[in-house]
Amino acid sequence: MKFFSFKLSSTTLIFIVSLYFTVALNLGFFQQILKIQPFNGTSADYFLYSVPIVYFFALNIILNILAIPVLHKIIIPLLILVSAAISYNSLFFNIYFDVDMLNNVLQTNIAESSRMFTNSYVLWLFFLGILPTLLYLNTKIVYKRWWKELLIRIVSILLSAGVILGIAKFHYQDYASFFRNHKNLAHLITPSNFIVSGIKGIRHYYRDNTPYQQIDINAKQAKSDSYRNVTIIVIGETTRAQNWGLNGYYRQTTPKLAARGDQIINFPNVTSCGTATAVSVPCMFSSLSKDDFNVNLSYKQDNLLDILQRSNIDIHWLNNNSDCKGVCKNIPSTDVLNFNLPEYCRDGECLDNILLPEIDKALANDTAKDFMIIVHTMGNHGPTYYERYTNSEKIFTPTCDTNEINHCSNQELVNTYDNGIIYLDQFLDKIITKLEQNDKWKSALYYVSDHGESLGENGLYLHGAPYAIAPEYQTHIPMIMWFSNMWIQNKPFDLNCVRNNAKNNAYSHDNLFHTMFSINDMDFSTLNSYKTELDILAQCRK
């Protein structure tokens, strides 16, 4: 006899599963509806009461179709397990699951994903995912003769459809208006959110299954001097502009950069291409603008690094993140996570200072060729913000020293996050100091974060919200530039003009691709992809 063994008719089991999804695995969806339109004691409340009823009967129709012998023992348990995993994040962090979030999940490494497994999350998965799955698998379904089973299913489907149509008769306009204005709520509904996202992901992959396209195959430099260009691009992780000291934040979270004064050109009005690394990193190196960007398409064409490498610039990618998201597919790269140095690393993740010795090694290769290093940092990646700095940077207390960030006070969470920016400040300052040590280089540093972060504002945490509804905390990012004296003396740009534009103009990830061509003395006549209006330096050419 099986443990937890039951006997139920197919229609009864489908009814129970539909009810379970309604009352347990879609709480985040119903919670968000009530935030948008709370009960107010008027006739509008009937619409709110009807939403879970419509969901229940709609799912009942779908499961009556899917729950066929043999296959149902695979399909239904899978739906329960995945829905349980997603529903926790929807309920407690207001995370929407769309195709970009699916890509983000699929590209997350084990160390990064393990930080999400809090005690609460594990208990949630066990009681709302694993245990119900075991109960389902140990339930023997009693099927009637095929014609009678089919008749019962048809009756069940028709009755469910009748209830939905009956509600639609009275509330169609309510549904049409509400969900037209709040389309992104569909990304909170399990299991349809991850099913639809999976289908879209597959469709995008095959739709974009085009031959690889080389861009600017005749690209070359147009240098007028013999000095070596050395450029370092630092890709930040999860740093938001609101907490950036140089932007006028009430705390000085960037003291070392601030001490450099006008050496640092700060850009206070910058927006990201996406709200997740899997989108933003490929986007910022792509010739495609945010409005035209497609992740799968970007994999199948040259990016900035491919073009610059073809023009005889040495390029190296240093990685302290999950991976380069396909951007470094054609260039040399080093993954410092593989070093697992105990002074920097813990449980598969490392502090960004582990990158500094590798930067030294790269800069020591003093050939005559121009050189670019891309430094992909761990930055301030959550939810374990307390692991992103050392005791030396623990300036703001008390801190949130747990991955269960929704259990911390907002002040504790912000303190911890701000300490991470203090660590980033010293990291960037040390890179600039290294570049300053060789006064014969035309050196440049370009820092930009991949996206921002929500720290509990309006109940929203982390990042990855659909861009259309993402709060500014997730899309408003810091960006700075620094240039050496040799660069300034030998380049035809007015940096006072650049500083003035930085303060007054709006910029985005789209600018990086085109600005790098000016920084690296490219011959614009050989670049079909170059757009002057997106080059930050172009307007300030002397």
C-alpha cells in the first residue's frame, strides 16, 4: 500500500487541482489586483469576487483537456512544482514572470540561484510544491468507460464555460477595462505565465534562427598619434542611481570618486536597456537600440567587441558574474569565479576586488596595440547584499545580514545596499589609480550599471520587472567616465562640454556602443553601424 494513497475520479481530482491553484498558487496575482482596486463596498466589489471564480473555471476547462491517462502524471506535477517556485516570488517580492525573466532564470548560475533559497522559500516549496505533487502522484485516478469519461469531461467543460459566460454577461466591460489597463498582471498568473513565456522563448529562437551577420567588416582605426589607447569598461550589477553619491544622494556612498572632483564625469540621467542582466548586457554592446533590441538576434550578429577586435584592438573580458551573456563569444575571457580564492570568495561568489590582480596582469601586457578590458562585476547583486562588501565598507548600520530581505526593515536593507556601493566606490577608484600609473597611455574608464534594484518600495524587491511597468528604481542607473591626462591632451574633445551635457541631457545603454568608437579613434567612414547622435563625445568634438 502506497503512503498517502488515494482513489478519486478524474473530474474530482481536476476540481481539487483547479481549486488548489486558485487558493494557493496565485496569491500574488490576487494580491496585486486588490492593490490596484481594493474592496470599497460598492457594486465594483462583485467584479473582484468574480476574478478567482473565473480563474478556477478557466483552469478547470484546461485541465479537463490536459488530464489524459499517463501524460497527466507528468504534466500536472510539473505545473504544480514550477508554479509553487514562481508563486513565492510573485507574492513576497512582486516579481513578474515573462520571457525576459525566463531568460534570466535560465542564465543564472548555481551560486547565484542558491542565494534565493531562503528557509521560507524552501518551506514554501515543500508544503506548496513537493508535498502536493507527492499527493497527486500517489492518487489513483478512477476512469470510467471511455465514452462515459468523455461525456463527463464535456459536461464539465460546458458547465465551466457557462459560468464564465454568465459572469462575462454582467462584468465583461469591467474585465476588458481592467486587464486592458493592467496587461502585465498576466505575468503573475500561474501556470499560464511560464507556459506562455516558454512558448514565446521557443518562438523567438526559431524566428530569429538567421545566419550569423558580420557588421562593419572593414572597420579600422584612424589614429593620428602613436600613443596607446587603454580602455576599461566596467559593467556594474544591480546598482541604482537613486543611491549613487555623485547623484546628490543624501549619503555620500561614493566618497573616493567624489574626492577626484572634475576628473570624474558623472551622468545622473541614464536609463537601462532592460531590468535584467540577460537583456541589458547584450543590449549595451549591440548595434541595436533598446527599441529594436532582441536577445536572440543579438547572438547572431557582431557586437561592439567583435568590431573593435577586427580593427586590431586587443580585447579581454574579465568575469565575476554568472557569464558574459554571449557578448564575449568571440574574444578571450577569464572567469575569476573559477579561482575560488578564499580571501575573496564564499559559496561560489566572489567580491569584486578579486578582479584587481587580473586587471594588473592584463595591463602588464604592454604591447604597442591598443587594448580594452571589459570588467563584468558582481556589484550589488541581491538578495545577499551583505556579501558584497567587507567590514571596512560596513559604514551604515544596522544591516540586513540575511537573504530573507523581506524580513528586514527598509532601513536595514538600504544600509546594506549602500555599503555595497561604498565597496564599488573603492573598486573603481583602484582601477583608476592603476591606469594613472602609466602616463604614456591614453587611458579611459567607462562605468555603467546593467540595471537598478527595488528595495521594498511599494512591496517590490530585486529586479526583472517587465520594462513597461518597472519602477524607476530598476531602470535609472549610474554612469561615469574618467580620462587620463594623456587622453585629454591628445583627443579632440572638450571635456567641459561633455560635463555640461552629462548634467543636462538624458542618456542610456544605447550610447555605449557608439561612444566607444570615438574613445578608440575609429575611422567613422568604415562604420555603417555608427550613429553620431548616440555618441556622447561627438557633440563636443573640437
